[in-house]
Amino acid sequence: MSSSRPALLTVEGLTMRFGGIVANNDVNFTVDQGSITALIGPNGAGKTTVFNCVTGFYKATEGRIRLQTEAGEVEVGELLTRPVLGGSYLVARAGIARTFQNIRLFKEMTAVENLLVAQHQRLNRNLLAGTFDSAGFRAAEDEGIERAFHWLRVMNLLDDANKLAGSLPYGRQRRLEIARAMCTGPRLVCLDEPAAGLNPSETEELSELIRRLRGEHGVTVLLIEHDMGLVMGISEHIVVLDHGEVIADGGPAHIRSSPAVIAAYLGTETTEVTP
């Protein structure tokens, strides 16, 4: 897909094998800076495996995943091979955050505590500074609290700040998980089925929230989603997977009319054989 904007994320030749099973085969796509890109496909198409490779939970068998940062380009695969603190930790530090299809909040912590835990990379972890409650330690702590309440406000969750995360209604837990991801200061946020389990009004609220993340907060969004109304309503770029391979790549109008996409979702007519 051509665009005048530079690519923030480039996936080239991504192949992921689990023994003899090929989950992704030669997957190629880009996510432009400041865009909302959707990764869609039938169940079992390999979407979450792509996410796990992009966010550092898996190391791809083959291929390259490149992220453009303020300091220059980094390769996710190279970060995963670092001998010290390699893996998803360094991928998060490079600027990629994610949510999960199955919500993974710390349910026995309050909403604000969940957001503070997410900022452990940003906070002052110097043992002596914490022991002696230095000015620098207090300043970092105050900054973390301020950032947590900022994202609670953005997500309309201020009233839930001191409630246990596990006690919140499902839709609010979804928004809290996005707030937690945003507290890490990502350049790219990967949302794994953020509308799963939401009612129509919550889904519409989520759509507006994702637009605001891009428009007002300058974050690039990559999402997996089965709600085609949401996908077509907010995405500028859609990548379609089927059986681990990209079968279509383009804007909503192109994807709607693609015979390959229609066949993947609806199946193809079979010819009846007459004996």
C-alpha cells in the first residue's frame, strides 16, 4: 500500500513455525506512522502469532521486523537475542505496547496501581534513592502518578482509580488495559481484539477512543479485530490473513470488494459432481 507517510513498522518475510506447523508464511506489510492499521482474517489465520512476533513474545523463524524509533531503526529479532534483559522487555522500551485478547490486568490491584506498575521502566529504580527518599525519587514517583491519572482521565476512568481492577465492569477493564499500555509511552500500540465482549454502545465508544489515541495523542495503532463494523469505520489500512498468509492489503473499499477476502470469510461455491 503506497502512502506519503513514512513506515513506522515494517514486516518482511515473516515466517513462524511450531515444529511442522507453519503459523505464518512469508508475511509482508507495513504500518505507516500515525495510521490505524487492522490485521484481520478468519479464526486460525495467524493474526495473534504475528502480534506475538511483533511485540517480542515469539522470535520469528524467518524474516525481519523493523521499528523506526527516534534514535533510528531497530530490529525486533535482534532485541530478542540480547543476553541481558532481552525479549519483550526491550521491545517495550523501543516503543511497542500491546493489549491482549484475554484481559491480563492485575485484578487484585486498583486501577491506578495497575498503571503505576506499567511504568516500572520509567520510574527511578535506584535502591539508595528509594531508601533515602531522595528528591529525584519523589519527583519520578510524582510524575508516574500524574501520568497514571492522565490516562485514567483520557479513558474516562477517574471514578474507578481506587477500585480493584477485577471489580470493574468488563468494558471498563478493556479501557483500563489500553490505559496501562499507553502509560509506557509507546510509538506503536497493538490492540488484540479490543472490542471482544463489548456491547454496541461500548464498541462505538472504543472506536472514538482509538481515533483520539491517533489524532490527539500521536500514537500509531495496529489492531486485530473481528468486528468488521469497527474495522471498516476506523482503519485506513487493512491487512488480511488466511492460513498464515497475506491474501489482501489495502484500504477498506479495496478489502470489501476483494474476491479473495470474500472467499476466505464466506467460503467458495463448490461444484456438485454428478456420478
